[in-house]
Amino acid sequence: MPQTYRSRRSCLAVPASSPRFLAKSRELAADEVMLDLEDAVAETEKTHARPITREAVGRIAADVPVAVRVNGVESG
């Protein structure tokens, strides 16, 4: 079966600790949504942001690729 490729000209980076920004990401026309758990999330918020991110992955539009930027393994 031939694969279909879709060009991605825009990637919306969203801080994964912000429910407001995560909700807004569903309304914007981006070719990809990247949920950022690393630099965009304060160290004190990372533990809180992980379950929010898991839930958000399933709520982004089905036809939009979702990526999650995670911390390095050594960071805990």
C-alpha cells in the first residue's frame, strides 16, 4: 500500500503545563502540535504537567500529528 506524505510547514509548540494553551491548540490550524515538557515547563511544574500532557495527546485533532518533547532520562 503506498504511503501518503503530508508536508509540515508549521509546528505549534505548546507548554504542556498550561491547560489554557493546550485547549487553544485544538482551535489553531497548525500542521503539527508539539507539547513541550522540557524548556517551556518550570522545574516545579513538570510532575503536574505529565498527566495533563497524556490527556491532551488524545484531544488534539485526529488529523494533526502530535509530538511530545520530553526531558532527558537523567533528569528524573
